[in-house]
Amino acid sequence: MSIEIKIRKNEPVDRALRRMKKKLERENIIRGVRAKRYYEKPCDKRRRKEKVMAFTAMLRRRYAD
């Protein structure tokens, strides 16, 4: 997995960094790295996923009209 950002001619470095950060966010790389930073017990993973599923189901029910 490799992310490449080509700096355009006369482009400031901070703008290139911003493009790189957006690309990392779009590909969920930062989220994956943060999730793997610490060990998460299997029951905690399951609990977290169930909580997300319940929230999305609640949103679907609320806006199903």
C-alpha cells in the first residue's frame, strides 16, 4: 500500500500535504492505523460493531418516511 502525491509546479508544500491527508482519509488508512494502535478484545470489537449497526438502523427507521 503506497500513497503517492506528485507536487505540481509552483504548488506550496502545505497544499500538497492537504491533498495527501484528504487522500488518506478517503481510503480510510488513518482510521485503520488508529484502530490497530491498541489491541481490542474480540468482545469489544463485537460490541462496537453492534453499537454502530444499532445506530444506523435507528437512522434508517427515522428517515424511512
